[in-house]
Amino acid sequence: MNPTTTGLLWPRYSGPGDLAEIESVPLAERGLPESTYALLVRATELWPDRNALTVLPEAARWREPLRRTYSELLTDVHRYANLLHRLGIRRGDAVALMAPNCAELIPATLAAQLAGIAAPINGAMSGRHIAELLRRSGARVLIAAGPELATETWESALALADDGLLDAVFVLRPTGAAEPHPLPVIDGVYLGYLDELAAEQDSIAFTGQPPASSDLAALFHTGGTTGVPKLAAHTHSGEIANAWMIAANPLLDADATIFAALPLFHVNALVVTLLAPLFKGQPVVWAGPLGYRDLALYGEFWKIVAHYGIAAMSAVPTVYAVLAQCPVDADISSLRYAMVGASPLPSAVRANFQTHTGVTLVEGYGLTEATCATARSYPDRPRPGAVGQRMPYQQVRVVRAGDREPLPAGAIGVLEISGPTIFAGYVTDRNAHGHILDGLGTTVDGWLDTGDLAHIDADGFIHLHGRAKDLIIRGGHNIDPALIEDALLAHPQVTAAGAVGRPDVHAGEVPVAYVTLAAGAEITESELLDWASEHVPERAAVPKSVVVLDALPVTDVGKPYKLGLRADATRRELQDALGQVTGVHSVTAVVEDGAIVTTVELDDATDGAAAAILGRYAIRWKVIVRQ
């Protein structure tokens, strides 16, 4: 029986009331492919000559793409995977990938999942972090950007090879590049251009054993900017199930062209814009190596949408805040909706974008530890304030912090998730049997603690209330940072906002805010503070200060980094508090193991006075006395 024609694969999924009917059929009976490789094989069998990929070399050259059909994509995957297999990569071996998006990286990622386990790495991380991720994953083979594609990433790859951390480096080139540059020789390292080295490999079939559903498919790093990011292990079954849940959306048919610009070390890029389109044979247009970080993209964006007939896109809120200021200079009627996730969507960004473009912003919710997406919204049935309804076969609940007691509908607590997309655990080490996985306390009895505060309404829609650790607690009163951020983002010259708690001797902490401004903005910090005073709905939530920054800090995987702002707020507060103490030379505040530690350097004679002031704050601090 072919699930494609029986309706088992594509049940009705048009509205919130369809979940019960969908889940009346066990997921195991839906006929899903066993692995990401099986998914690609299925797509190629169904649509061999259909265009699968359209890859732009860069935003400025968006009219010069490289295209690949499904059969050509599978051919590349076979050649790359067979090269890895010949080199000794087997099912439990990780292959690291460190490069910005390009035409070769897409099949290389799928090939790594076919031959072994893909371990994408953000090349912008420090060399120490990258080296530790390689050690933890066990990867001795690196597929990396070459000198023409990303100079700094290439230099990092060479440094790793020189340090003896790699056995092989396969080099990627820019999309549509001409003749390759000569590469250096490194003793003991097999190094060369991936496409050239794989040219003679079998392109018809994979010579090794294809993966099973329970096998690991990928190791995605996730976490903050201090300490080495955690490695979350994904199974093939988890990625396939999540990709199917996304593809089941009936608003996007086989002719819907998807736009992809997030980096492939991000789960959204892999699951939403690579795997999910394979289910229906949807073409995907991939932006150049800089993706949404390419400033030239915004001046050309609406022309790209019109030219390629883009039907859907996926991005983070800051991208939509910028696009809301870009004149719509083309016919964008093909764009049915735009998906947004990774961080909460401020209401002002939604309103500005939709008013400016007429395109509906559709919120979603997910995290790496649940593979990618857990909740989706319905464009034709907006639910203001909600990030969406849970997806089929995933369960959600809200529990009381501490004892994990389930709470009723409408109550605010910590959001938990269970179901087929929950990750296999974090990679903590390796032994003779493979990767050692541990949930590290985030999973208990099959339920994943998201760390997000939320309530679930009577219809099963999730409403977020910030990160549990990001709450601002002013004299026992809980303040949601979003109240402040939404108010500031409503100002036409503000492009991003972050609110955190600043230490306070009376209230424990008080709210302060940080913003970035549009190019050419002339608004002052004082004027922004006045704006916040008028627009923040709760008096207790009105920030005590507004600071303008060139950019708000983000984690190594591109998410807002509130701890960085908290550290800055702590430093500013203590500098002011110690301003009248003579002999204070410096005040610093840094994040150590998830906590903010303040260091004050001073003369011995002032030690007691400074300590007396510092002791009034509920913070970690230490004093360094100059000798």
C-alpha cells in the first residue's frame, strides 16, 4: 500500500481541531521513511527531474544561481558518502561540517548523515570551543569552507589540522566558483577539495549500510557563550518525524517554493528548509553564504521573492524588523506567509511587518533538544499572544517549578514536552561503544524541561512568558521582560530590544533595557526612557534606564544572550555604587558557569569600604587588592 495515495501520509491538518483525528492513527502506521537518506531516495524516485535546490552565490548575484534536481542531489550525496565510507567512516562516527551555506554543503550534510553522523559547527566560535566539540563528538574528519568561501573558517580548519586534531579535511568552494586554488600540504592529513576527491566514487548507490531509524543522525551544538556548548544528539526517526509534522501543513503544496537563509548548523535550516521540503518535492531557494547577515540581501529581498516565486520563508524576529523597513519594490503576492521562531516575536515587529508587506507572520516554537519544531500557528486563524498549538504526536504540559507538578490550563509554569522528537541526550563523552549520552537533568520520565515559562490555553495553544531564568523579580514581583521589549520595539527607530534585571539594594533587582537603533536614528537614551515610561503597561516594569548598543549579544548559535546584558547591567550598577569610594581601579562582571561574577580591583586601604557596599547586593563578587 502506498501511503502517498492512501492519505495515511497526509491527513487533514487545517485547523486546531484536527489533532485528535490525526493521532487516532499511530505514527508508526503513517509510512514515514526510516531515515533522512530514505527520505531523499523517496523524493528522487517520485520527482527525479524536479528542481530541488536553487543556490544563490551571494545576494548581489541572485540572478546567477546553481540548480540541482532531486536525482542530481542524490548523486552528489552518494559520491560524498562513499568517499567518507572509503575513508573509514561508519555508522557511529561523527563527521564535522564547518562552513557557511553553499551548494556543496547541502549534499555534504546529508552524506554525513548517510555514512555516519553529521556534526555541524559554527565556524565563528572560538578555536578552543571548536576543538572541544571535535573531541566530544569524536570527529576526525572535517568538511570545511576553503579560502575562497570563508577565510577565517579556513584558517581555523588549518589550525585544527596543524594541531593534530584531524585526519582529513575536505574543502568546500563557493557556489558556482571557477578553477580551485592550490591547497597546502599538511603532514598526516588527507586534504583536498571535496568534489574533486569524490568525483570517482559510485554515484548510483551507497556502498555501506544505510542508517536505521534509531541511529544517530546529527549532533547539534546548543548553549551560551561561556563554556563549551552542549552537543544534542538527534536520531533519524526524530528528524524524520519532525520534518513530516512540518510538511503536513496543507498550505504549502508541491509547487510552493521555500526560501532558506539560516545557517545549516542551526536545526531550523536542516529540518524546516532541507528535510521537510523533501516530503512533497518542494523547491528550495538557498541564500548565499552570509544568509540574513548579508546586508545586500535586504535591498534585493523583495525582487528575489518575486523572481523565484517564494511562497514561504523562515527567519528570526530581527530579520522581520529590518524587512519591515525595506521598501516593497516588487510583486510579492507569491509569499503566502512568513514563519518566525528562535526567540519570542514582539507584537510591534509583527504589526510593522504585516502592515508594511500584507504578509502574515506565522509563529512557531521549538528547541534543539526537541529536534526543531513543537508548535505551529494557523495563518487564517490567528491566536494573538500564542506561539502555536502543539504538533501531532508531541505532548506538552506546564508544571510547577521545583516539584514538576502538572498545572491546569491557564496557569503559568515551566513548559515540558514529550513525544517522538525528544532528543537522545547530550554527548558527554565517548567510549569503545560510541557516544555516551545523558539528558543532564533536562529529561525526566520522557518529559523535556524547556526552561520556558508558559501557559497553555483551553484550546491547547502555548503562550510563552519568557525564560524562567530571565524573569525580572522586583521586590517579589515577577516582571516579564517582553512587556518592556514590546514597548520599546513599538518605537519606529528601535530595531531590537532586551530587558534584564539590574541588581538593586532595596528591591533585589530593577528592570533596565538595551536597544539597537535603525541606521540614521537620532533618538537619545533619555527620549527612549520617556517613551518606555509612556508605553510599558505595568508601572513596576518601567525600566530604570535604556542603553543603546551597536548590537545585542547573542549566543554561539545566534540566540539572544540575556546573561551578557545582565552582566553589563551589574557592572554599571556597581560602578555607580562604588563611585564615591577612593582607590577603586576597575569593576568587571563576567559570566562563569552560568552565573555572573563581579570583580573589583582596588587599593588595600579601601577594601573595607568597598566590601561593605558590595555586601548589600545579592550577587557573587570578589575583590582583588593591588599590592
